[in-house]
Amino acid sequence: MNTGSDELGEAAMADDGVHDRGDDGAENERALGSRAPQFIKARRALHVSWQVGVFVVGLAVVAAGVVMLPLPGPGWLVIFGGMAIWATEFVWAQLVLRWTKRKVTEAAQRALDPKVRRRNIILTTVGLVIVAVLVGVYLWRFGLVMPWNIEE
């Protein structure tokens, strides 16, 4: 839309589209910029229309994900799907998705650390014991009666 993004898009088109990330070679990333077909990029009005369409579709998917957060459904998964739709056209969405992938990978690696796993198992066990004690006290005090039916 602006001169900076057009230059970035042209630089991305001139590149082969894949960047190696670091020495480990574990993650290859595509160049930033529009992934619209070449004939669409060649015509300004068509490219702007394409971007508006991608934005509207991505917005609808993200909105559906936000609705699914309190309701049954894969809310976060749908939101990230909408972000992926936006990332096909917008650099800011590509950067957000890269950051999110990096953070999720780091969290997964930390969760697999034996010390962290042991701590999580201990905390879960303590939480379950506390819940079991509270349920036991409730059943001892009131019996098998629903809370809204207690007359006291």
C-alpha cells in the first residue's frame, strides 16, 4: 500500500523466497511480503482489491475464533488460522506468526525439561489432592446434595 511495503515486496520477489535461520538450519523462513500471484501484483487496483479481500476473509476467521474462545470450539487455533490468512499478504502478520512460532517452540522445549516436568507433575498432584479434600469435606458436611438445594 505504501512505498516501503512495495519496496519490501519487490525485494522479496527478487529473492528465492527462503531464508535460512541460524547455523542449525532447523527452520527455514520465507521472505516477507505479499504472496499474491504475479499477475495480481502487476496491477495496482487488482492488488489492493486482493489485499482487501484477504483482510476481510482473515478478519472473519479471527472473529469466529474470538467467538469460539468462550464457546465450545478451537478458538485459539481458528485465530491463528486467521492470522495465517493475513500473513499471506501482510508483513505485520508474518512477523506476529514468526514471533508466535518462536515462543511456542521455546515453551515446548521448556516443558520437556525434566525439572519443569517434575515440578508440573508435583503441582498437579497437590492441586488434585486439594480438590479431593474439598470434595470430601463437602460430601461429609452436606452429603450428595447439589449446592443450590441445600437448606440451611
